[in-house]
Amino acid sequence: MFFEDISTIIGAALAIALCFLLLALGVALWRIVRAESDFDRVIALDLIGGICLCCLVVFAIGFNQAVLLDSAFALAVMSYLGTVAFARYLERGND
Amino acid sequence: MSLVIEIIIAVLIVTGSAFALIAALGVLRMPDFYMRMHAATKAGAFGSLLLLMAAALYFGTLRAVLTSVAVIVFFYITTPVAAQTLAESAYRRGIKLWDRSLVDRLKESGEIPPTKDSKKKL
């Protein structure tokens, strides 16, 4: 369970952190919907990958499961590959 | 776990997520594509660094510390590479700089010429 066997200070910090991360996710999603070019969308997608990594670390502390740090590593790898692939694809254009 | 360590962990968690929020606000508010990319990559990577340090302090086992250090090192190697690749392809496609930015060293040196279809609407 979330917040089980956890001290009050760290629990309050986790609650504040989850609020911040949720707000950041909302802002990045808004940026994807209203962007000037496709490169802006790729930047916002990359940022969403980083924020999801932060969320996984917060969940790892909150659920007391150190295994979630491994999935954070996998998420970092996939986010990097996705950004580079999008950059190459957008450079080539429509032809 | 002593009180000092708990306070350090709590401060690291709140600061790290605040840096992630600042990165998102920078992506929303900056006037230029390159400035937006700068805000997203640097602040986002620093926020995840702080949160991973908090996780390593909280668990305290060797496995968790090694995983956190591995994620930090990998993230700090790959984020600038991805941003550089994206900025280079955006420059080739002719994404404009902010009209109040002063120098454009790449244009002066002529090392990256824009491709033929850079005028095409994105």
C-alpha cells in the first residue's frame, strides 16, 4: 500500500512531489496539444519521459519497492531511443 | 532511520519534483524552440538526479544505490546527446531562432547548411 510504514515527513514530501509531478505532466501535455512545430512536440514528449521517470522513483519510495528503480532505468533507455528516432525522422521530412 | 536522514530525503524529493515542474513551465513559457529544449533537458535531468539520490538514501541497500547511480549516469550521458541530435535536425529544417537573440555562430560558420526542403511548412 502507498504510504504504509513510512514516516510523516517523507509521506508529506511524497504528497507534495506527486502534486508537482502531476502539474508538470499536465503542462507538458498541454504543450503537446498546442505546439508551434513537431519539434516542440518531441521536446515535450522527452520531458514527459523524464517526468514519468520521476514518478516511478516517487512510487518506488512510496510503495517501498526498490524493483521500480529498474523500470526507471528501462524508461530512461526507451525515452532516449525515442527522441533520437524522432529527430532523425523529422530531419528527413516528408519525401 | 534517523530524523536528519529523513529530513534530507524529504528535501531532496520536494526539490527534485520542483525542478521537474520548473522544466515543464520552461517548456510552456520560453519564446524559442532552442530555449525550450534547453529548459526541458537540463532542469528535467537535474530533477530526476535529485529524486534518484533520495531513493538511494531511502533504501540504503547496495542494489538500490547501484541502480540509482546507473540511472543517473545513463540519463546524464544520453540527455545531451538526444538534445543535440534534435537541435541539429531542427536547425537543418530551418526552425527560426528567437528574433531578439543576438548571435548565430552556426550561420556565421556555415557548417550546417539548411536542407533543400527547409522552407516547407512543418
